[in-house]
Amino acid sequence: MPVRDIIRIDENKCDGCGDCVTACAEGALQIIDGKAKLVSDIYCDGLGMCIGNCPQGAITIEKREADEYDEEAVEAHLAGQGQPQPEPISLQVPHACPGSMARSFGTAAEPNSTPAALSGVPSQLRQWPVQLMLVPPHAPYLRDADILICADCVPFAVPDFHSRFLAGRALLVGCPKLDDVQFYLQKLTQIFAEAKPRRITVLKMEVPCCNGIAQVTKMARDQAAPEVPIDVHTVGVRGDISTHHAPGGMRREAM
């Protein structure tokens, strides 16, 4: 039996509110005898999207022996419950908008070179678009790049975000709480396979629902480019930062 990431429920903390049940798109959770329970290992994809919906902090990710996630079994399970099945995920850019056209700026702007640079501090943004949902996997600025995958709340908590993290990197921005993490996983896997990045840096907030962006990045890296190292920086809501290094060649390191 393989060892993989899977959720763990602390029954001492669980109050049976059921928020995690409705948050789980795979139907892996049920309220049984007043507590949330994992119905079957094969229904849990290990991404932990239920974590951020638990008001008691009773759900975590652990690494243990478990049967592999079975997508076909999940579809049959959901059909049996009368729940709608997830629609197929498309890796095409979801909006045919001129503003989504891939553009590379080459190098950062010089100080005071644009009206926006009145402070004398240049922007370090080198490409457009930046949203992971919109960036095409074949974008030339991703190739052999140091890719920064950033939760979209991070720049508001890090005052020197441009100079400290953005300079010299290709940027992908997303929110695992509001967006589709299954889409993220497939999109990032394709990006890493095509772009062959030198290094991957992840910036996430300390709140539990933000862990998903690091989890899917590491899962995509493991599938497409296991030799590429990852640095994961966790940003506190007051701007403090802690770092976890995930060297290339390791498989699904614990956060």
C-alpha cells in the first residue's frame, strides 16, 4: 500500500458542524455520530481543501499508508449520492480577452521611467498576465525560469515584495480558497513539464486554507519535474516569514 498525503480528523476538536462535508467536492466526508469521518481513503485526493472550512482546526494533512485516490470511484460515489459530478477541466485560458495575451517585459523598468514610478522604486514585474488561471503553459517567459507561485494575499503583507521576491522571477498568482485546485494541479503539471524551470518558489499565507497552493505545487513538481527544488515561504498576517526548503529529487515532503 502506498504512503501518500491524506486528511486526518481530530475528533476531540470536531464539533460536527458539517462545513467540511459541503466543502469536499469528492464526497469523502460524512457526519457520523456527531463527528466528521473520512468515508474511504480512495475518495480523498489529499489536497486538503476541507481544511480551511473547518472552524475548529480539526483537520490536517498527514502522510500514511492509504489506498490510492480513485477518480472513477469518486464519480460513482457522487452519482450514488445524487450529487453533481465535477465538470471536465479545460487547460485553455478561460477568458478570450485581449488583456490575457502573454507579454514579456524583459527587464524591470528603470526608476522614474513611467508615471507610476514617482517614488523612484521600479516595478519588478516582467510579464503579463500573472493569474495562474490565465497564464498559458507555453508562455516563453516561463521557460528555464525561476518561477514564483504566490498566494494573492501575500504582497499586501510583505512590504518589500518586489525587491525581495519578485525580482528576476516569472510570477504565477492564485488563491486555493477561491479557485479550483484540481485545475491548478493539472495546469502546474503542464507548465513544469513544458517550461522545465530552474527553481520554484512558493509564497503562501499562514492561514490553513492557503496550504493548498503549496501542496498542489509540490504534487505537480513531483509528477512533471521531480529534480527541481522548491522553496516554500509562509507569510504571517503581520509580515513575518518562515521558510521550508524542498530540494529536487524528494517526493512529497511534509510541510
